[in-house]
Amino acid sequence: MASDFDPLDLSNGIPYAGLARLRDEAPVYKVPSGYWFLSRYDDVLAAAEAIDTFKSSFRSPGVVVPDEEMLVSEVPEPRHGWMRKIINSAVAVHRIGVVRPFVRDFAERLLDDLLKGGRGELINDYCVPIPNAVIAHLLGVPGKDFPLWARWADDVVQGDYATENRNERGVGFAGAFPEFSAYVDGKIAERRAQTDSSDDLINRLMTGKVQGKELTDVELRTQVIFLLVAGNETTRNLIGNILSRLATDPELYRELRERRELAANMVEETLRVQPSAVYLLRDCIKDTQIRGVDIRKGDKVVFGLGSANRDERVFENPDEFRLDRPDPKAHLAFGAGRHVCPGAALARLEATVALEVMLDKVAELRAEPGYQRERIPVFWSDGPVSVPVELVAA
Ligand code: HEM
């Protein structure tokens, strides 16, 4: 394996051919920047579960975040486990059923508008609004505010805040994003003042206890914002990846219209082949060995989710997109172990409903002539910048 291969260089797209060679020849690989890169499924899975050895971290070295502003993913154990209980209960599967009719109705209205013109751009007009509206709905935020959330969430993901805890406007969340902070703080204050509290997501976050104590207002703001940010672009990219594939593969679109029962497999196979989160970053916090290679405390480690999902030791013909995989959910697109995505069921529901509504209402979905999928410019992520289409009503 040429030692100058850089799996983190995505300037020409995600280097899947190079990743396949890494899995065979150097599964624990030191990338030119000094990070370790894990490319095999088994290694990624085991390392994701080894929370005493690898700590979730995407901040630049030396960046200190006040305890109350730590995202749930960076809160140390055992507090992380307690906070996850609150977050899991807030985003719990049994409660998500109530979201289905909301997503369906919202997606139908978006598509009705698109069908009037017979064409549209599906990222802006379909994929962005759905996850935003859903999380805002769960948080009890008025519909007219959805576009604000979308813009703010994108600012957070696309800027330096996640790595530096600051951006050009300031330090810490309130400094870097004063409007977003003020808005969420206002919602929390409103909810605290309400006497008749409904049993919704924000209420669960407000009343859940860690060692007998509720979260402070700053902790609440941090986790509300993180839930929005974590579930926003990722879900948009999933829906975008599904639709960009279907818009360029009329055969597949026809097959799905005839066999609706395959919609869930379409979602899973998209998550496997084009996961929204391609890489996860960790700090090694205890000397360890993987496949005989020493990894030292303080080293940075990248989990190659995109590579693990195409590991030929686990998936037959892994580069092929197939709706008949025996275990469609075996991929690692939602991570694994204690940090496994708490929003997985919600994201699956949103993507499946968005797809079903498309299949119901649109007989033909065609990308504009000459369309070439372009990947968004976010280092760890994979989704299309745009999906311009022509649509024919069913
Ligand atoms: C297709 C959509 C999604 C994908 C691909 C995705 C992927 C992931 C992955 C890979 C992780 C693990 C990160 C790690 O181990 O460092 C994660 C964590 C997380 N996700 Fe998601 N996610 C999606 C949707 C959502 C949604 C809808 C929400 C919220 C409503 C959400 C909230 C979170 C949170 C809070 C964490 C941190 C959990 C922890 O560290 O304990 N995600 N997600």
C-alpha cells in the first residue's frame, strides 16, 4: 500500500477503490497527517464499542469546552450514559409513531407544490424541509420558524464551531451563534413558565434527571441544538442520496413503485453504500493494539464507516447496490456501541415516509438532462448538493 494514500482526501470523491486496498493490505493504517485509519468492519465495530479506549472527539487539539456546552457525544462516562437515557427517552421509538402522519402530510404538501410546476430541485424543496420540520415539530416550535432552524443548523455544521468551539463571531455557542442561542433559550424559558407541560421531546429533556439533578438551561440549550444539528444534515443527505439515485435509475424507480415493500430496504442499502457520516473521529485515551499495531494514548483515530460498510468480509459484492441483502440493517451507518445514534429510528421513519410519498404521488422521476451528482463540501459527510428533476404525477 503506497504510504502516501490519504483516505481523508475527499477532493475527488470518497476513494472507495483505495479504501478496498486498505482493507486488504493495511487495515490499521497511518494516514499522512498522522491519524490512524480503521477500514475493516470488525475493527470499526470493536473500536466503537471500546469506549474506555477511544473517546469521541472532533475538536481540534487543545480546544477546551465548558462542561455545560459539551455535546452529549463528548460528555465523559458515566455521565454520558445517564444523559443518553434522557435523550433516548426524548427521541424514543414508541413515541416516534406520532410523527408518521405529520411527516406524511408535510411531505405530501411539498410534493403537491412541486408537481404543479412539473419540475423542481429536491434538496431545497423536499430533503431540507422534512428533517427540519420534524425536529421542530417534536420540539413544539411553530412551523413559520422552520427555515430559521435550517439556516442556523447549516451554519453550525458548515463552520469551524464543531472543531474550534468558536467561529469568526465569538467563542462558545452563545458567542458564535447568538441568534440561535437566544431563540432556543427563549423556547426553554417559555416552557419553564408553562404550567401544563405536555409529554414531548423538550419536556423529557427538561424533566429527565442525571443523578437526581435536572439539566441546567445551558445544558438543555446545548443538547436541543445538538439534536437538531445531528439529525438535520444527516437525514437530509440520506433522503437526498435515495432520490438522487432514483432520479438517475428509472428501472429502480419503477421496481420500487411496483414493490412498495422494498422501500425500507432502499433506505438501508442507501445508508450502507452512501452513509451520511462517512467517518467518525476519536481520541485514543489508553494504549492499545489493533491487529498487532500499537496505538498510543493521545493518538487520533478515524473510524471508516463508509469503508466498513463495503467490507467484502461481511457484504457480498459490496459495491453493488442491492435491495435483497439478507440482513439489510447490518451496516454501521448509525455507528455502534454506547454512542450509537439515538435518532436512527426517527431518521429511518422520515426517509421511508419521504420515499413512500414520492412513490405514491410521482409516476416518473427524472433527473434534469446532464445531471451529475456533486458531493456536498462537508469533510465527514456524503450527500448531493442538488437533485434537479422533472416529475410526472401519478
Ligand atoms: C440518516 C440520519 C442519521 C445518521 C446517518 C446518523 C448517524 C450517526 C452516527 C454515525 C452517530 C455515532 C457518532 C459517534 O459514534 O461518534 C450518531 C450519533 C448521534 N446522532 Fe445520529 N444520525 C442520523 C440522524 C439523527 C437524528 C434524526 C438525530 C436526532 C433526532 C440524531 C442524533 C444523534 C445524537 C444526539 C448522537 C450522539 C450520540 C452519542 O454520542 O451518544 N441523529 N448519529
